[in-house]
Amino acid sequence: MSAPEPDLETAKRRHKGPLVGIAIAVGFAIVLLGALALWVSYQGNEPGNGASQIDGRTGAEEQSDGA
């Protein structure tokens, strides 16, 4: 059951702190997501490591060019 006559001013005052906290948490999450997206986009264009590959025909080890 709801209250017979809700007091909107009291409700606004009581909910102000939690709503501000939620807004700060969402803003922080957006900043972290943006930082992750930037970091992944910059790291994605660089070659990983120069690991060698095995030629399937001869079994010889070949050096990778990183591309």
C-alpha cells in the first residue's frame, strides 16, 4: 500500500543523497569505460610478440614478421 498523502518535498530531500551517489557512480563507470575503449584501440594496432611459427610442410621454424 502506498501512503495516503505523499509528501513530495520530504521524499525529494530523503532521496537526494542516494541519487547523487548513483549519478557519481554512473559517471565514474562511463569514464572507466571510455578509458578502456581508448586503451584497447591504441593497443590493437601494435603487433603482439615476434613469436616464431612452424611451417606445416617442412616442420621448420620460421620467424614471424609481426603482421
